[in-house]
Amino acid sequence: MFWTDRSRQEITCFSYDDEHALHLDDRSLRWYYPPQFPQDMDLSRGFDTFIKHEDEAVDEHLDSLLAAVAAHEQTTGSKIEAQVVTWRGLMTKIMATPYDDRDGFEMNATFYQGCIFVEEDHASKVASRREQESRQNRPPPQQHPNRPWFPPDLMSYWGYKFESLATLPRPWGEVSRDEIEGRDDNIVSNKAQYCSVVRTGMGSTSLCLGGEVDAVWDAKPQHPSGKQAIHWVELKTSADIQSERDLEFFEKKLLKFWIQSFLLGVPTIVVGFRSRQGRLVRLEEIATEGIPGTVRQRAQQAQKSPPWDGDTCINFASAFLSWLRETMAGCDGVWRIRRQASSPEIEVFQVEETGHGNILPDTFLNWRIK
Ligand code: A3P
Ligand code: MG
Ligand code: MG
């Protein structure tokens, strides 16, 4: 386990329940408790009963994050201090831009009361998923005997199955042995989520980010303060490392693991390594803070250039955010933030000259007018 003291402070939180209904509380928080290993566990088990949240049917905008922010502002009687409000996932994409040479993105942004609100463009997200599916849903013509092909839906299920094997719905002392040992039989669903709303900074820009947190290691403090890091745990699955090539591939993946956890102040990542056949073979606890240094050192030892550099990501995102603030300052309307796949640049241009599009719901606007 790895704890760090950092300037990322949870200001509030919210949960989606088993029906994906929103609640402004921590009811869907989960506790990390490693899976028991009588033998390697099959991560495909239960795929036929997987309850999957269909996030394409409805454009959720920033609604739940803004509901949590508005409730927090009502309780404290003051506006949050943030120049940019967005989902952690979108900041991850921006921060990864210097090294992500494949995926593009489209976001919508609007300026309101001194703050820029950034959402993902729903139609573009759905279109790019369709395109990705058409590339990935067919097995390759020739398959390596030790590297069988599995459909992307099943591989994505492995991640949720691992979460279900590695967490408990209540602290360890409050669950029965049967509940702990019976986790492999639980029906897996990704509808419930706990989301942390965090105040943080990037260069000269103050940020409010909302993002899902997989579990807590021990207990969430009743009244978290800026000085007290919450011992969050991010769970990830990855193919077991058996060769130098596998290690290089894993180190590339570590970029997104690191950014995602860094942004919310998650100190520990637990990786469930799996076989090529999707069986869980071992766990590894990784300190988020040490990842950029480890990747750099390994490259130095191998006399290679490092695959990525964390400071470059931070500097890029800091410069982009301050430029975005200058560009949009005081302007009404809706802006598009776009990166085309394989392009090194992020374009920003105005798409509507007035209003806030659908980025800010009336409930949020009405609350802020008061
Ligand atoms: P893994 O990361 O172990 O593959 P998160 O890690 O962010 O908590 O997400 C939980 C799981 O959701 C992932 O587990 C993966 O199974 C699935 N998932 C997340 N993003 C995905 C994406 N872009 N495509 C497919 N599956 C995804
Ligand atoms: Mg998660
Ligand atoms: Mg995870």
C-alpha cells in the first residue's frame, strides 16, 4: 500500500446505484479486499449474466457532477474555486496528448461565471466507438497459438469481473466469510459507481474534476481534509508480462494508469495480471507516485529513450488550460475542443455564439443565478 499527501482534495462525492440512479452520497463506495487464490480464477466466468450500463443511449453531459457541485455550494454557501470543471476522463485525454498517437477526441466547452465547463461530445464518442468496433470486432486472419483472440466485449468484462473479485460492499469486519468467499459467484454489473469530486490544480489553473474511484483501502475519513490523503485504490487488469516486448507494452499502458490516478490523487494501483486466456494469475500493488520515475529508470538501464515522461504531460496540459482560459475568457457560447486521431494538435473553435448549449442544465443555471 502507498499513501501520499497531496493537494488533491475530495470536496464532495456521488454514487450511481445498481439501476444507475444518482444519489448525492457515498452509498456505492467499495472496499478493497484481494481475491482469494485457490487457483487461477477465470475472469470470463459469468459473462453471460453481465449487467452492462448502456452509456450510449443517453447523453449524460456533466449533469451528475454539476448536481454534486451545486449541492456542495448550497451546503457551504459559497461557489467552488475552480477555473475548469470537467470529468477526470477528459483531462486524462488532454494530458496524454503528447504520447497518444492513435485516439482523437471531441469535447464541448462553455464559459460561465468565471469558470469553463467541459463535456465530451456524445455524438462523436458514439461514432468513434462504432469505428473502433468495426476495427476490433473481427478476429485477425492469423492467430498466434499462445495469444488467442477474444471479442472486445469479453475483454472489457474481465476488468469488471476483477473489480467484483477484489472489492467488498462494506468494510472487511462487516462482511461474512461466505460473502468474501462467494465473490466469484456474484453477478457482475457496472451500473453502480462511486465518484469522487476533487479540487486540484494544473500549472496556474484550478480544476474541479469528477471521476470514478474503484475502492478504498481501509476507510474513508469522515471529514477528509486537504492534508489527509484518502487511501483510494484503482484496479486494473493487464496481460501478464513474459517478455521484453510485453514489458514495453505494459509501460505504455502505465501512462494512462498513472494519469488517471494522479488526477484524482489515487495513491495505489492494484494490477490484476491475467493470462492470455483471461485467468487471473497474480496481483501487484503499484505506487502511483513512483510510476514516472520507474519507467524512466528502466529506460535508462536499457539505454533506451523512455516511452513517456510525466512532466511533459503536466506541462502540456498546464499550457493548454491557460491558453484555453485566455481564449475563452468572458466569451459566451459553446466551443469545440477537438483532436483528430493521429494529429498532434488540439483545435479549439467556437460553434455557438450565445448560450451554453446543453452543457449546463437549467437546475445548475438556476441555482447559480441566485
Ligand atoms: P481494466 O482497466 O482492468 O481493463 P477503470 O479501470 O477505469 O476503473 O475501468 C474499469 C473497466 O472498464 C476496465 O478494466 C475495462 O474493463 C472497462 N473499460 C474502461 N474503459 C474502457 C474502454 N475505453 N473500452 C473498453 N473497456 C473499458
Ligand atoms: Mg473504475
Ligand atoms: Mg479500474
